[in-house]
Amino acid sequence: MRTLNALDVADSGVIRVGDVELDFAKPVTKDQLRRYRSQSGFVFQSHNLFPHKTVLQNVTEGPVVVQKRPKEEAEAEAVELLGQVGLAEKRDQYPYQLSGGQQQRVGIARALALKPKVVLFDEPTSALDLELVGEVLSVIRDLAVEGWTLVIVTHEIQFARQVSDQVLFTDHGVVLEQGPPDEVIGDPKKERTRQFLQRILNPL
């Protein structure tokens, strides 16, 4: 996931989002990285909010600092996004005043504020208590219904089956199976995939 956002540089291959392409067979310039990242939002595993900034400031940081958009416009859109993730009333609070699930929802609003063509989720529920997982998955499910393009790394198999158009099962960096969720999850072809799903879906 870090490679898809070019936080880690790949050894080879091509990533293409919209009209922006990174070809790692050639040196990637800072301008290419800037243009590419302006097309993609990233939701980190462990929130990664700025602790010294309010919720509103966290969400407007990218549009104002990176995209150079007017502050008033960015703030108006941030308030709307915070309402979308159920946190409009938390706009003036700081991350330490929020639960883990609320912090992750702020992270989602922050990613959406960039108006990206794709949103990347790196294990968005793995750092949460079980009772907080549902609120984050609900927000992501709503985004999928609204038509956002999402790439999600997750062990929440039933959730993946519900919201995905395509599922990739990887093992040690190798894609073993790829296809619609009913095929990969419902009728896997590889023994390794079957073993994994058996452990996750039927732990006892």
C-alpha cells in the first residue's frame, strides 16, 4: 500500500491513476510524485493525525498546504466531509480527545478532502478495538456505495466480500488469486487461499 502511494519506491512496474503515470523503470521526479499524490488519498493504519492540530485543521492541511486552495473553501468542504463521517461536532477538538474510531474517521475525511481519484486504505481497522471496527467499516461501505474508487488492505473478509468489485489474495508479495469476491472468497482455486479463509472464517 505504501508503494501504491509512492511512499516507498518500487523496483519496477507502472502505477497509473487517472492521467498520471509513474514508471519505476525510469527515475521518478518530485513533480511526478506531487502530481500522482494529488490524485490519491491515503488512510493510514494508525491514524497519523497531527496531534497539535484540531480536527478541522487536520482535514484542511492537504487542500491548503499541498493543493494551495483557498482556506475558506477548504474549511467549508472539510465541515461537510466531517458531517459525512459523523464528526461535524468534533471539528475544534484535538486527536487526543477522540476515540480510535473517531480518529480513523477523521483520517478518512482528510483523505477525501484532496478530492482524489482513488483512496488507499492500509488495514484501516487493525489498530481499533473490536467495538470500534463497525463504525469505520460503515463509513467505508458508504463511500463504496457512493462510487468512490477504493483500494483496501484488510483481513475483514466478510466486509471485503460485501463491498468489493475485485479481490486480490496475496501471499509473501505474490498475487495468488484475483477476481470477483464470490469467486476468490466463495470458491477459491488455490489451496493456500482455502487454508487462509478457513482459519479466518472458521477459527474454531
